[in-house]
Amino acid sequence: RNGEKVVVRIQLSKDAWVRMIHIDSEGHIQQIFPNRFQQNARLQAGQIVEVPSTKMDFDFKVGAPFGTDLIYVEAGDKPIVYGKNETSTFLALGNLGNAPASAIKQLEAKGLIGGAGTISTSFVFNTIR
């Protein structure tokens, strides 16, 4: 519901480099992990990471645009880097349409996610007023 806080928690079964991306219902993309508060993307097996954590100076809140959002999580045995400044690349892409699953396919086609040696998962959630 509008204004509710969202916290994403992940735990890995083996050491890995991790990246999380949020795609809202209009196709806007933002990398939520690593971030300026949690810059180390290398996670240890069994470690639980929360985004945002209580140590971060921001909240991840439900708000407009309402609809279906997607969190994409990618892990690999090497640092996950697809370019010099992925955040700028995501911003330059702008709106990838109103279907987050379609946005994932576009990002894969552009080589911005799903690189060799990585595994990924995603989950969707609906945001409402």
C-alpha cells in the first residue's frame, strides 16, 4: 500500500558478488545494491543483507506509479560490472515500458544484466494506493 516500507532481504548459500535492481511499474530502473551505503557487493555464504538496512539513510517506500514492480537479483563468482557507470546507463535508458519482465529482456539484450558466470532470480510485487 501507498507509503509502506519495503525491505529486500537476501542470503546466499555460497560466497558471491551480488547486484540488485528495482524496476517500477513504468519501467524506470535503479540499482539498489550495491549502493552508497553498502558499497561492498561481495557477500559471504550465510550472510543476510537487507536493503535498505537500518544503517542506511533512506527508505524504500511504496508510492506512485502504482502497479507491478520487479526486483532483479544477480550473483556471480566475480564482480558484476557491465560498463563504466551502470547507474548513468540505466538513467539514460529512461522508461523501458510498463512491463517489468519486458524491461528485464531489454536489459539482457543490451548486455546490461545476465552476464556469463552469473545466476539470477527476480520477484514481482504489486503496489497499490
